Amino acid sequence: MVEASSPQSALPSDSLIILPVRQMVLFPGTVLPLALGRPQSIAAAQEAVRAERPVGILLQKDPTAEDPSPEQLHRIGTKAQILRYVTGGDGTHHLVCQGLNRFRVTDFVPGHPYLAAHVAEIGVSETMTPEIEARLRLLKERAREALALLPAAPAELAAAIESLTSPSALADFIAGISDSTPEVKQQILETIDLGQRMDKVLAMLAERIEVLKITRSIGEQTQHTLSSQQREHILREQLRQIQKELGEGDEKSVELAALREAVAKAGMSKEAEDQAKKELKRLERMPEAAAEYAMIRTYLDWLVELPWSKMTPDTIDIAEARRVLDEDHYGLSKIKRRILEYLAVRKLNPEGRSPILCFVGPPGVGKTSLGQSIARATGRNFARLSLGGVHDEAEIRGHRRTYIGALPGNIIQAIRKADSRNPVLMLDEMDKLGTGVHGDPSAALLEVLDPEQNGTFRDNYLAVPFDLSKVMFIGTANVLDMVPGPVRDRMEVIELPGYTETEKLEIAKRYLLKRQLAAAGLKPEQCEITEAAILAIIRDYTREAGLRNLERNIGAICRHVAVRIAEGEVDHVKIDPAAVETILGARRFENEVAMRTSVPGVATGLAWTPVGGDILFIEATRVQGGNRLILTGQLGEVMKESAQAALTLIKSRAKSLGIDPAVFEKSDIHVHVPAGAIPKDGPSAGVAMFTALASLLTGRVARSDTAMTGEISLRGLVLPIGGVKEKVLAAARAGITTVMLPARNRKDLEDVPESARNQVRFVWLETVDDAVKAALVPAGESDGSQPAASDTSSPDRRAARSLTESG
């Protein structure tokens, strides 16, 4: 139904209603359907239908203009009669128009809800001169030739062309049905001189005929060799061109345009941007079905998603960083001080090179959580990369794109995950790196961890440099000796030894208990675990430098309480030491005094293990034989040599020790280290072995409350060892009251917590004579401590010992 326009919009009889159109030109004598979408055009069409008036069709100069002004319209157009006006059920409006004659706009008439203008009609000279007649015949001939080249030209079209005798009508008809651009058609429409107009139509036809001939030639040449994939490509390309002509960008074009925009906004380095543009051009020329298309697209996705220029601002507040570190971690004063030093330097010199920190310590002491705290204190993003079990260099540096399924290395993947060019990147378990047939991954880390080189780190997959100089790398390891030397040399090592009993108690109260209560769905008022109960767990159910087993046992208690509360049995549970044994079962560890015996030939040593310190018992006995030394307990080569050196030293000092030298000729000496299923090695048991042999051969008992460590030389000197803090903590845990250490290790005592220093007495050894004097009870006297009847340490206790014992 056509709505009448308002009285205010009545149009004078000498004016023409104007319909602006885009991407199409109407010629006199041709019929053209129009789709109306703009309110102005709909109002104009409705007024023309209501008043039974013709409309003027004018082409827009700018097809993107939604509400074109008179200046944005061409001045020459075609007057048209509306044959049909249709309103669709979905609200769309359509016209079918027939061109009548050309007109020229003299001026536009304002004051109407649509465009209207005064126009001057343009007549056409139809004088049939020989030149015009020649052009007419040539035009029909060329039209027939073009129709013959079209694959499915309708027969009615050829008949219509043959029936036209008017040169002007024929030129307009051919121009109207051609697929030339609107600009070319508008030029023909604006050509009033008949001869010139027919020449332009002939030129247009000649161009289209050449294109059709080339298309047919290519089609004939490839018809017998086209595969289905090539055929699909041609069809897709034709579809793309059709959609382009219709102004509809296909999916690939939209995708490539978005990708091109992403490349421009990514902030890449010049080399990376040039590479991205080069690959983008290859992608544009490549069909989507090609196997390499997906590879190039994935590569470009990696390039644009990397944070080339995206950095989180360093909000360095030393006081706030101190508060965060103290909130997240108890103790660790030396480590916290070093972190605050790093932050202070970073604040004063933002452009300086970042040091590579490496936290070394037993499992469960908080190495990984320290990295997260550093990220929180600095306001940086955090990413973690586990190197445990990595045995392929490509996992660090990436695979080359020639391989199917290639990806960047773990370093670039972690940077992408962190979404920042300056994150805190934790390289976890550096001592677990492997080596395989595909190269040494630790060698690939050398460039990553060198501040002088990582500014141009080149991943094999990206093949362009990426700046890692702003990344704060933090490494972690359990055993420093297992970290390759060149990698270790590039890092500043910070040791995190085990916790003391007091520190474990405080950490359990502040962190572990709250975390496990929340995990079990309990409130603090529902479950109360006393300090004595926590201490019982620490002493009787865990034997570790870290806190993982302690947290597991606290979690077991919380789950037990959760079951009772969920069943409605109780509303509040208080856990004391007696309840701990009821819930967790019998004690897993006994005090180490259970392994001490007041018999000659037994000495207590101190060992370092990857999970903290431990005490080690050296047993020696003499049997009738022929001057042989028997060593058992699965000792390593270095430990065997320590035993041989200790025996040689005993023989050289037999007279001063009151030992009959003939004893060695008639006896075999057997030295055994219990927990024989576990390998042991290292030189630091030398003092304990010498003391055990001296105790055996002199008949003097070693003090059961004394433990010792130190390497010996054949001159009788006691040489320094490592792991002093871990060994002292192990002695304190085991109830040892006197610890004998090499005098040259006196400087390491500052690393031992004050609570442990106050718990034990230290004896500093210069020579083995000092060890004999301090460790052995004088002849005729007995050890003052009460020995236990037997060794009641559990298999779990023995299994927890070190696989190695090093100096």
C-alpha cells in the first residue's frame, strides 16, 4: 500500500522527483529494478506513484554517502516511468522502472522530504548518415560476437538487439546490459553526440570481447588438466570477484583485512613487521584449501599475539614489597633482603640489566611461591616454565616451520601466556634438565639467561629476534651441582635451606592451617589444632626440610574433622597430640637417639641430602683376618676413599692413640653405614669414620649426644665441607646437643638460624686429634646418656635418607 505524502510536500508540476542511486546507471529504453532502503528514496517513490509522475534517476558520485547532497550527484540522468511499486512483507521496498529519456539538472528545488529539481530534457538526433549507419552495423556485429562468447546468453537478447533500428536506442541498450563499471556507463550516458556515444560503446564492447576471449582460451587450455582442488580455487576466485563487484567482502577478505590491521597495531620490530607483511602477501595469493595456508596463518597469529611492545608498568614501592613478602612468607630474611635490593636498584635504574636469580633448596621450602610474590610485589605478570624432563633443544628454542605441527619454544609460549614483555618468568626445576639426541636444552638456555645476548633472542619458529632483556628470570633447583656449569655461571644463586622446627610451627599456624581449613570447607571456629598438636606432627610424622608432608598431614586432620561435622556428630573439634595419633596412626619417626648405642666403634655423622640435612651412623667392627678393609652400605667411590684415608691415618697415629700396631696384621676392619639400600657418597664423613675406627681400636665409647662432619687429610687436618646449615638443623631435630664442625666453616655459622645455634654446642676442629678429644669418652668412663635398647626407626625413616651424601 502506498502512503500519500503530506500537503507540505506537494511538488510543482514543472519539477521532477529525483531518486539518487549507487552502483547502477539507467539508460533510456531499458528496464531496471531498484531496491529502496533510505527513507528519502522511499518518500520520493511513494509521492511519484501517488501523483502518477515520472522520477529522475541520478548516480551518486560517492557510493558510500547515505544521505547525498545535490553536490554529490551527477547532473545528467535518465527520466523513468515507474512500472511497478512493491512493498515486501519484511518491510523492503522495490521499484521497477523504464528509462524514457535523458535530462540535465538545472537547479534543485528545496523544501521537500526528498530531492526534487528543475530539469531540461535532452533530445537525440536520429539522422542516419553513412557514418552512423556504419557504426550501427559494426555495433550489432560486435554485440553478436560478445553474445557468442558468453556461455549461456539468452536467445531473446540477440533477437532484441537485431530488432533495434535506432542507433541511439541500440547504443543505450547495449550499454545498459553490459557489466562495465558505473563510472564507464555514466560517461556513456553523459555523451550526447550520437557518433561519439556509439564510439564509446564500441570501445567498451571491444574490451569486454578481449576479456571473454582470454577467459575462454584459458578455460580450454586447462579444461583437461584441472584437478578438483584447482577447479574449486577458480570457482572461489570467481565468487570473490562477483562479491567484490557487488560490494560484499567475502570471509577471507575480511579475515585478511583484520590480520593486516593486527600486524600494524602489534608494535613489532621492523624486522618482524617486514617478515609479517611478506607472509601476509603470500597468504593473500594462496587459496584457503592449500596445505601451507594454515601454516602461514598460524605463524602470523603467533606474531601478532606476542607482546612486542606491551609492558606492565613497574610499580615499585619498597615498603609495599616488604609487606607482600612478609605476608606471603615467614622467615627467609636473607632472601627477602636480596629481593628488596633488586627492587631498589630497579627503581633507581629502570634501564639497567636485570640479574638472573636462582633459588636453590630442598622441595617444599617455597621457591616457586617466592617468584609469585616477587611478581605481586612488582605488579608484573607471572609465568612459570617447568624444565623438568626437557631433553630437546627445540622445546626451548622452538621448531623450524618446515616441520608439520611446528610451534615456538617454551620461552616464547610463556611470554605469550604472560601477555607482557616484562613478566616474572620462573624457570622451574633447572637441575632436572635432560640431554637427548636432539641437542642439549641447557645450551639453548645460555642465550636466554645472558643479559648481554637475550635482547635479540631468536626462536627457530619465529625466525625473527624477540627482546627478552626486560624479562625477570628466576630459576629454581633442588641440587645446584646438577645445574650445568655455564648456566649456573649466568645466575646469582640464592640458597633456601630447610626450616627449623620453630619456623615450621609458625608457617603452619599462619598459612598451612588456614589453607587446609578452607580446602576442607571448615571455619576456624569449627576446627582448632593446638600448637602442641602441630609440633607432634612436625616431630613424629614428618622428616623433611620443606613443608609439603606437614601440609598433607594437617589436611588429613582437617578432612577427618570435616567428616565428623558433616555427619552432625559435633560442632567443634579441638585437636591435641593424643588426637593426632588417633587420626594419623602410629608415629612414623622416632627420635634418633634410638639408633645410638654405647659400644665402641659407633660414631654419629651429619649428612647433606637434596631434601635437607640428616644424621648418619658409622659402624666399625674388628674380626680375625689378614689386614683387610671391608666397606658396606652402598658407599660411593669418594666415601670409600675417605674410609681408606681414615684407616691409614689411624695406623699412622697408632702409637699416640695407644693402639698395638700388631692388631692390624691379625684383623680385618669392617666399616658399615646403615640403610644399605640407599647409595651414599661424599668426603664429609671422614671425621666420623676416623672417630668410629678410633673408638673401635681404643675401646673408648663415642659420645651419643655428639655428631660430627668434616673431610680429613692424611696429615690429620680437618677440611671444610658444605651444607652446614642443613646439617646443624638435622642435628637439632635429632636431639643432638654437641656438633663438631671444621674450624674453617666457622664463617658459615651465620646462616644457621639463631634458634638452632642456641640449641646445640659447637666444637671447632683443626685436626683429628681435636675430634678424638671431644668425641671419645676417656678410658674407663661410660657415656652419660641413656642408650636405647634397639633401633626402632621405621622403613619410611630409612627411605627418607639421602641418595647422596656430599661435602
